[in-house]
Amino acid sequence: MHDARYEVQTRYGVEIAIMQEMNWSYADLMATPMELVEEAMERMTARQRWERERRKRDEARSRNKR
């Protein structure tokens, strides 16, 4: 479950992803300033994008070594 991808669009997908990432309850999430929540989501999205790019690069290198 912690390996779930953030781009999965569900009704509360963003909120659930942030709660999992930060180990927060829903009450914690609601008590957090929106600017902080947005920053956390931005960083999570950027990390995911770079991990995807790294995975593509590693797969290409693996194919080229054969």
C-alpha cells in the first residue's frame, strides 16, 4: 500500500497519499496549514517524477549492456 502511486485519481487520493507519507491521521491533515500540505504534495510529486525518470534510465542502461 505504501508503494501506491500518487497519480491514481480517486476522490481522496491526494489526502490519503499525504497522510501515508507523513504518517498523519485525518485530524492531523486537517489541522495542518494548506500551504504545508501543498508543499508536501509538490515534493512527493517531484520525487515520484524523478524516480520514474531514474527507473527509465536504469532500464535503458540495462538493455544497452546486453
